[in-house]
Amino acid sequence: MTSTSGNGRPLLNRRLAEFGTTIFAEMSALAVKTGAINLGQGFPDTDGPEEIREAAVRALRDGRGNQYPPGPGIPELRTAIAAHQERRYALSYDPDREVLVTAGATEAIAASLLALVEPGDEVIALEPYYDSYAASIALAGGKRVPVTLHPDSAAGRFRLDLDELRDAITPRTRLLLLNTPHNPTGTVLTRDELTQIAALAVERDLLVITDEVYEHLVFDDGDGTAHIPLASFPGMRERTVTIGSAGKTFSFTGWKVGWVTATPELVTAVRSAKQFLTYVSSGPFQYAIAEALALPDTYFSAFREDMRAKRDLLGAGLTAAGFEVYRPAGTYFITTDISPLGESDGFAFCRSLPERIGVVAIPNAVFYDDPKAGRGQVRFAFCKRETVLREAVARLGQL
């Protein structure tokens, strides 16, 4: 079939014309073709807790969730999500009216934007950003307005310029789309930054969607860094849609269990869009994640410390190989600058790396509206087995 219809009109919706095959698919195909170590796409190479996997098996065998689960999610999971928010952050949500289970965080983001954004509305997002943000804003007919996080070589991190954020807001701005801990830079917004963002949202009467899927992967390196939900700040509970996910915390990314917590009015709006996307999903896995969220604190701390050790292992290897490394305060990604290696084009570098040394990475330019802004940046994932990371470090040393 041709790419246009009989009248010459493109088959693909014009709102999606700029979005082709994702870079993740391209680089993963390269990994398979070359047998390279895939540090590109962010998924673990081991499963999560055995008792949670067995909980899913038990649900399957007991016939729980094998048919359509309730539209908002099973009561057990909604109750567990509400209890998690209360226990972790002292945020109280009614599991029957203020919690919605989704097909992963990606659907939660899409449903929230489709529900809350109308054609012509402006959506401010921190750049670089997860690629589904741009596509979901486009599907809703909104206009994305990037506010760029700037690399700070001296501090070894990326920083938000709050003046730039304020200047980006116009009378057409509908909402802010925030991601903290931030993929791909690993930045965790500080209490002071979040306080100012909250005050700005209240002052300009803006809605906020916060993508907090890496909430349990914040590495306190002795500087007091911690994940603080934006909804916990004054005036934000009633205007914030908070998005969470089981995949990143429990290493079962294929189960696709995410959620939204917000006021009844906001949840109703998001559910109105979500019901026409997947309607429901992940039936038996919802029962397993309900048990996972009730795991003791020792699970979450051990998970975090394991990832911290892997971060430090890969970070040291990248530094030794000649990269400039921006040490992530959260997530399981490391962003690097390739200019010390005499390289300037992240796309060309990543496409040649599998053949050169057998490692796959992702060029950060795909996460920017202006590709020049991230042209020399490359992202590596460290959510892999230690033996795999050590082999990757050895190969990177060949550079």
C-alpha cells in the first residue's frame, strides 16, 4: 500500500507525521543484529521479586483477572496505591474516586493529555523529554513548549532555569508536564525548585501532570536528595495529576501496570479518555502489583542500593573511557557528553558504536525539539546485571 490515499492525502494523521519509528526500536534492532550489549532501552535484564511473580501465577490459576477487570482497576490495587501514597508521602487519596489504574505510565500520560488538552492549548514540558510526551501532546492537538534543562559541568548535573519556565507561560498555557526523577538526565528537582514551580502553577492557575515513575530510584549521595511529590505542596493537591508505575520499581516492565492519583474531577476526566484507549488491561498482574506495593521498606531500599552500585560502576567506566559524565541523582540512566572523545554527533556515534565495540546507547537529541541542543549527548541504561555492565565497561574502554 502507498503512503498516500487516492486523493494524495497522506495516510498517517498529520499530527503524527513527525514521529517515525522510535529510536529505541532502531537501536534495539542494531543490538540484535550485532550481538551488542544493549544499554539503550530502559528495561532490566532480570525479573523482579520471585514472590510477586508467583502472586501473578496464583492470580492466573485462581481465575482472578482472566476476564475484564473493573474499568478503574481492581479494588485491591487501588487500595494498595492509595496506601502507598499515604505511607510514603502522607498524601491521602480515596481509592474509589481518586485512583485510576492504567496500561503503564505511557497510557496514563496519553489519557491525561487527551482528557485535559484541547487544540491550541500550550503544554510546557521539561526538555529533554520522554518521546511519548511529544506524540501525546500532538494527538491532543496541543502545542508543546519546551523548557530546556541545561548541563552544568561543574556540578555534574542538569539544572532547571526557573526564570525560563516563568517566561514560557502565556495566556494559552494549559498545563505543565513535569518529570522528576527526570529521564534521560537523572535530575531530581529539589524542594526549592518544586516550591517555586508550585507557586507558579497556583499563581497562573495551571494544571500539572507529574510523571513520577522513578520515585523509588532516588540516590541520596549525602546531599539530602529525595523524591518529593509536587501534589504535596500547598495548592497543588487539587490541580495535579500524579502518574506512577510498577514497571520501574518492581522490574516487571512487560506487565504494563501504571496509575493516576488526583482529585475525583481530574480522575473522572482522565478515565473518560482512558476508557476508549485500552478500557482495561493487565488483569492478573494487578493483583500481583497490589501485593508488591505492600512489600516492606527493606525491598525498596535494597532495590535502590543495588541500582546505586550499578550507577557507580557504569559511571566510573564511562569516565575512564573518556566521556563527560553527568552523575544521575535518580532513574537508571546516565547522560554523557561525547565531545571529550573528539565526537560531536550523537546519532552517528550511537549508530557506529555497536559495530565498533559492541555496545548500544541512545542519542539524547531524540529527546529535544531542537536536536542541536543535545547533539553531543548520549544516554546509557544501567539497569542490567553486574556482569553485563562489567563487560560493557571493558568494551567501552576500547574507545
